[in-house]
Amino acid sequence: MSPSPLTDLADRHGLPDVDHLLARRAELVKEAAPLRALYGPGGTFPHARKVELSKLAALLRAMGET
């Protein structure tokens, strides 16, 4: 079986094959998953931020009462 014209073109120009690119993409998606869960759409960062701001506000109120 002869290589496809796209494979031949990729080989001549030194481009990585699609399987390699897809494997690398899978690695990057796996690495970025925790960041997307925290900061992406529907992520938990805004909620965690509100909790920390509430703690700070309580601390400042407590300091002001003494």
C-alpha cells in the first residue's frame, strides 16, 4: 500500500504524524483538566474566592471590635 499524498507531504516537510499530535493533545487535555475545573466555565474558583473573602471580612470585623 502506498502512502497517501498527505503522508508523503508531511514526511517531505518534516511534520509530525497525526497519531503523535493526537497523543500529545490527550496529554495536554489531561494536564489542563484540573485548571479547567477550577477556573473554566462552571469552575469552582468563584465559590472558593467568596469563601476566602468571607473569612477575611470576619477577621476584619473581629479586629475592629477589640
